[in-house]
Amino acid sequence: MAAVSDPVDLGAAWRSARPEPRPTRFHQVHGANIRVDLSGTRATRVESFAHGVCFSREPLAPGQVFLVEIEEKELGWCGHLRLGLTALDPATLASVPEFSLPDLVSLGHTWVFAITRHHNRVPREDRPEAEALAPSRPPALLVEPYLCIEQFRIPRDRLVGRSRPGLYSHLLDQLYELNVLPPTARRSRLGVLFCPRPDGTADMHIIINGEDMGPSARGLPAAQPLYAVVDVFASTKSVRLVQLEYGLPSLQTLCRLVIQRSVVHRLAIDGLHLPKGLKDFCKYE
């Protein structure tokens, strides 16, 4: 087992701490074919390909990422997960629409997009349109500890999907980190957040495996509560929520970072003299 020679500067990655928002959960109001587990963190479509619309239990805080990982896929359907925000309170809906697109969007105050690599990106008036055609990938994607989106710095550690531990997991993990796999592949992590602007509006951003796809919608009402929308549609069958740490990291997270950066790949963690719970946390989270 070889160790990484570069020193690990954990302090630099967490110097700009901010208050920790509440953990994200799925709302008890959801599509007819959705089942949410008791923890409120896993949503599964149990039949058909539609009626899979889910919401966040509470409005998102500015800069808070509603992050889901695709756990299960279902063959035989065309189309993938859809993601966005709504200013509609799910508890006030007479019924949850069958589809997020176009049904929920047609109710107004809702911004939802199908997840694609070349996501709809809205340019600002003071920037050339060509600049908005494709997001700029950070040159140090593999080592940069933060994802910077407008005024927010988000720890990148858990934004990126990870393969199941196995013979080729160390190779697959690099593909997630480079964001070259299909955006709706199993184990991909997809997030949505909003960033307030000085004029009282907000920009909506979608994140695919740690990469910002750019502002996909502008002019959202920042003063109104904004709920996340996840449509577990067609070939996407089950998703789970991934929690992020925005303030000071936990001791468990710091230990995980040191261990992960000190081994060749995750299979080597099994050979370490560590408690099984910590090994599992390092391999699976």
C-alpha cells in the first residue's frame, strides 16, 4: 500500500466556514408512485414511469445544495431525472402533477430542467452569449477543495459521485471526478441551489458531479421560499439525498479525508487497522 507523498492541508479547505443549514429531507407530499423511506432521504418510484415528482421538505437556504445520488436505474424507459426549484409550497398543492415538465412548470413559479451534459445556461446581459454556451471546467478539478458558485464556496468532497468498491473502483472514481460519465449514470450526484443577487432576484444553478453547469434560470424570487424539485422520471428509479457540511467539518470527515488521500485506492482501506464502521464510511461515503 503506497502513500500519497503530497501533504494534506485540511485547514485550507475549510477556512471559509458558514452556518450549517438543516439536513435535507424529502417532503411528505410527492407523486403517487413515489415511496419515501422512514429517514426521508431515499425516494423510489415503485411502478410506471411517471408520478415521480418529489420536493424538499423545507425551503432551501441561499447557497444550500439539494444533492441527490442516483441509486437505481430501470431499463425500458426513455428519459432521465429532472431537477429544479419551485416557489410553490408543496403542502398547498391540490394534487401533485404527473410530470414536472410540463405539468408542474405550467402552474407557474417553477423552474425545472431535464439533466443533460449541455445544460440550458442563461447568459447575463453584460457577458457575451458565447461565454454561456458551455461551463468552464476548473483546471484543478481533482484537487480543488471548493466549488465556487457566485458568492458561495461549497466543499467539493461529497459533490462527486463514487463507484461501488470493486476491482476497478479506483479507475471509475476518476471518471466521476473528471465528470466524463453520462450525467445520469448510476452513482452520479446531481444538485440544485440558488444564489441571491443584489436586485432581489436569484440565479438557479445545477451541479453535476462537482461541476457547476452555470445559471440555468434567472430572476427567481429570492424573497420567497424556494423548494427543490426532483422528478424521479423514466429510467431513473431511485435516488438518495447526500448531506453536505458547510461549516466546520466533523472529526469523522477529517479522518476520512486523511485516510482517502493516504491510500492508493479504496480497496486498500480494508487492510488498515481501523474500526469497521470507519472503514465503511471511508469506502462508501
